[in-house]
Amino acid sequence: MMGEECAEVVVRISHPRLSHIFHYRIPTEIGKLLPGTRVTVPFGRRTVEGWVVGYSEPEPGISLREIIGISGSEPEFTEELLQLARWMAGYYLHPLGEILDLISPPGKPKRPLGVSPLPDASAEAQAPKFVLTAEQQGALEMITKTVRDREYGSFLLYGVTGSGKTEVYLRTVEAALATGCQALYLIPEIALTPQMNKIFQERFGELVAVWHYRLAGRERYRTWEGIRKGELRVLIGPRSAVFAPFCRLGLIIIDEEHDPAYKQQNKPYYHARQVALWRARYHRAAVILGSATPSLESYASAVWGKAKLLSMTKRPAGRCLPQVKIIDLRREQPGRRASSLSGYLIEQIKARLQREEQVILFLNRRGFAPLVYCSVCGNVIKCSNCSISLIYHRQTGDLRCHYCNVIRPLPGLCPSCGSSKKLSLLGVGIQRVEKEISDLFPEARVVRLDFDTTRRKGDFKRILGSFAQRKFDILLGTQMVAKGHDFPGVTLVGVLNADLSLNLPDFRAAEHTFQLLTQVSGRAGRGARPGEVVVQTINPDHYSIRAACRRGDESFYREEAERRRELEYPPFGDLIRLRLSGRDEKGVLHYAEQLAGEMRQRLSSAHIAVLGPAPAPVLRVKGYYRYQVMLKGNCRGERSQIEACLAAYRQNNSVIISVEVDPFGF
């Protein structure tokens, strides 16, 4: 006798032990529900929400309960998004319920949205005002053919900074709209949406919309519905926009595809590039991965023939790549070593100010001083919640932790020995450089761009807008200044410490250094006047710095690939990080040792190395001790074994296990 077919429900509860599917009967008065429908179900002694994801017969002996009710008149997920969620849950080893919660639509406003005029879907794009270069035209023809043929195709648009990638993007979007399709344009940071929205709206008008989490609830819902119904045709946004409910997707553009911001840094740890490639295959759409400094993963994919490489090696006529000068800080005169700026860079800044040209200075370190210590006992003041030193912020006169955001007043006495001698400030943060520049060039108009100056809505746009209007002479910033900005008045870029990112405990440290230096260098000389880049370093012979300064891209990728291949790091092997955290350090370490031992036993026949456990680079964060186990090798074929082992070890409520597939950062 056939069993009873029941609804498969994923409950909306964030807990790894509740990651499997539960079966529920469907009351007669409700009827069979479409997959993707949100429902209310009894769960233990309480009532929770969940989603119907399919139908099947439960195993014999299971006590079945009924669905209580439904939410909304339509399913929240299309069949495509349900398939995507299942793929993400399997690939990223993450509970399906948390994936569905991540990609679920915004709540419908209680008040009616009102009637708004629909965008004119037949509106023609404005005609371009300039002729494409031969490289731009060649890339455009390759991509538009795939778009018109409605075939899946992946393209790596490898173009130097200022080579005109944006114009290629715009014209491929035109081709997609001409076929009746929608286009998705991904950017790495929310802060870039205003300028890109302006560029796209000038070409496509009201067919363009923006998506990110800072939008008001009504606007988020209106945009979501417009994309779902096909009324909005072009969507611009950061990584979360990759989950928009497109009905006819024909083109995905991932600008600055190398940027780490495309990787989610909290659960679930997905990468927008991987999700975009999955969706492009589903829709038979074209994908453009655009960058002047592609990730090694994307570059290798093109070399291996999985993506088509389209190179753009020159800027348009009249614009030259900047000259690069390397300053070896080890050879600076002893009297100058206390300064953040070399003698040569100071002279070049003076020359630009005299000619009324603009300058960008780059230092990727927030605050005034990264270390505050007692010169009597040598004690460094550290965060009470995290195993990291507190950073002095001169603007607010306090000490701050950049991990847990704790704020402490600067003490008058040493907390360790009680000495009344003034505490010493060691190291250079961007606020200290700001003061030094103001002292050196009192007549210059200086503005700083970092996390601390862009906390309020609109700060980023205001600062960059003022600099673009020539209201400031010098823009001093962290990595925010390296991303996609076009300031024709900038003729000098100074990189104050090119070595900072090289010292991070990350196998991608050299790659990130190469990318940052190349990107920030590309901000110079984008106007009629030639540009210069001054790179200050104590490692002038490091292969990443040498390649970035001498435009030796191929040599960098060749050397980086050799190092990764030897160690079996991505893209030559899989990497999965299992991070265990809890308040009892000994308990966490003991549990991590047990987990590592179990993994070694289960994966003994596979070509997978189980490394650790070892302390995380920052052992304690927000009061939780962190240890990690790394799986390295061909992990894709052993997902079921890894998942089974994790399921057994997730029963401990005092130790949290986080799984990050293809980890970024530290």
C-alpha cells in the first residue's frame, strides 16, 4: 500500500541541528501548495514559520502534524530560486533554512504602494557619443553574439584601469534589452551605486533600479516586485542583488570581480561570483567578469578554457597609463624615517598643489595609532573581549577595537604598572597621516575617506562628490579610494605603505597586494594630463609589488600560480575552514581536536589533508575563543562524508561550528 504524500517543510529556525526537512500533512481546506510557499507549522511546543520545498512520503513510524496556515497568496520563491538554494546548501555545507531566509523577498508594506507609472520597456538607449577602440569593439562583438543567441557564456574582460570597460558593459546591456531580457550589474560596494546608477540611468532611464539593504522597506519591495514581473529591466547592486527574482535574465556583469567584498563574511559564507555563474547557466545567459586585476581563480578559468579571455590593454586615445616610481623606505635619510611621506613624495605633492592638480594618498589602516603602550613596563593596551590591541582614534580621543567595536577612554595611568608617564603611540594610522599632511601643507584642502568618515548615510557620496568638483586638493583614504573612481584632475597617487597587506596571515596576501596597488595606481592620469604613482615600500623586490609597479601582470600570475599549485591552494585544490568557537578555551580546543581526529579517520582514503586544530589568527573575538581545522584537497567528492561528520559534532550547544567553503580573509 502506498504511503501518504506529505509536504516537505524547511522551518525558519537558525540552528544547524534543525537543518533537515520535516514532513507535514496538508489540511483539506488548504489544498496542495506550490513549492516556495511560506507556511506556519507547529514545532514542538511553539508555532514557527517555514517553506514548502516539495512533496514526498515520510518514513514509516513518524508522527505527523498538520500545517496551520499559509502566508501570502503566491509562493515566495520561483522554482529556479529553490533549486539555487538547494545547490548553495550542498556546496557551502549550510542549512537550507538559513539559505532560504537569506534569499527570501522583503516584507510587503502594510500601506498600499499606490500606483506608479511603469517604465517604458520600449525606450531606446541613447546613442553613444564616441567611437569604440578596436579592443572594445572586439570584446563587444564576442559578448553580444552570445547574448543574442541566448546561450550561456562566461567572459573574463581583462582591461587595464581606464581602458573603457564601463562602455562595453553599457552596450552589452543594450544588446540584452534588445532581446527582451533583463540585466544584472554587480558592484563590490554599496557606496558605488550612486555613480553607477547615474551612468546607467543616463543611458536607459527608468528601466534601471538599484538594490541593497539600505533601501527603505517600501522601495525594496517595489524593486523586488518590478524585477519579478519584468517591469524593471536593469538592476544594479552589491552581492545581495544576485538573488533578485529575475524572470528573463540575459546578462550578468560582475564589475571588479576580484574584490573580496563579493564574498559574504558571515553565515552563510557564499560568493556572489559562484552564485551568478549558477544563475547564468540556468537562464542560458552571458556572464562578464570584469577587472584590471582578475582573481587567480578567474584567470585560471580563462586559461583552462572555461571562460573566454577578452583583453583590453590600452586606454583610449589621449590617455596614458601613469608612470610609477618605487621608493625604498630603507634608503630614506634617518631624519626622514619618522615621517609617513618620503622626501620625493613630499616634493611631488608640492608640485601638484602649485599646478592646482589633485592628489590621492592611500594607506589601508584606520585610526591614528595601531598600538598604545607603556614605555615603563612595555604593556600594550588590548581589548578585553578580543585578543588584539586597541587602536587610538585622535578625532574622538579614545581607544577602539575594530573587531567588537568596544570603545575605551585613553587612560591617564598605565593599567598594568600604574605609571603616570604618558602612554606612547606606536605605528601609523590614516588619522596620523592626515595631521602630518595638514602640518606639511597648511594651505592644502584635505579630506579623508575611510570607515570613520562615512558612517552616516550620504557621507561617501558627499566626500567623493566634493573631491570631483575640485573642492579638495588631497584625498586621503583607505581601500575605499581604490575602487572604480574616475577623477580627471588627479595626476599623483601616493601609496604610503605598500607592505601592509603582505603581512596578513592569508594565502591570498600577495594577490590582494598586487590588486590593491594596481587598482589605486589606476586612479592617476585619467584626464588630459599625465599621471604619476609613487609607491613607498620596504620590500621593493617582492614579486607582487614589482609586478604591480612594472605592469608585469603575466609574471605575477605565473609566479602566484606556481606557489598555489605547489601547496594545493585554490584554484588547484579545494579549501574548507571549520571554525569552532566558545567561551571556554580548553573546551573549544578539546572539541576541535576530536573533530579533526574524526575527519582524518573518515577522509583517510581521500586525497584530503586535515590541518589543525590551530588557533585562529585572532584567537579571541567578542569573548569567544576560536580554533580552526582546515580541509585541503579534493573536497568536492567527499561532501557527504564531511557533512555527516559535522552533523554528529554539531550536537554540542557550548561550541559553535562555522563552515566556510573557499574561505577568504582570516
